[in-house]
Amino acid sequence: MNLTGQVINGEFDSERNEFTLQQIKHFDTQSTLNERQLDSLHKYLTNHTTDPDGQVLTLYDQLPVRLSQTEIKDLIHDLEKIKSMYQ
């Protein structure tokens, strides 16, 4: 099942019970998240929504991608959609 969120795009594989992240903030990427990893990311971002400088994600250990407070909240919403897909 494809997911087009506010910050991320990807595909959920219900047979393997994992989400493949394909795009974040219009940057192409390829990363697979299992339920535990997604929960950890969700928890971390939820605990840091009020950080005044936002957060920085790193793609391919080389490309920093800055997320504003608004983008963090949008990403949390996207992650909650994905969390509901896990069995």
C-alpha cells in the first residue's frame, strides 16, 4: 500500500510487515523500517517537537535534511498513519 504523507512517501508491505521509505522532503531515499524502528522514531520526534531549532535527519550518512517544528509535527502525523498499518 502506497503512502503519500506531508513529509514522507513510501510503501507498506503487509506481508513483510515493514515500511519502505522512498522519499523525505522531496529527497529520494531507500530505507526499510520495521515496527520497532518506526516506534522509536515516533517516540523520539514526539519528545522533541518543541525543540526551537527543529531536527536534522541524515540520508545515506552524508546528506543532512533539516526539519522545522512544523515538519516534525507533520512527520509524526505521517508516522501515525504508518503505525496503524502494522499488524
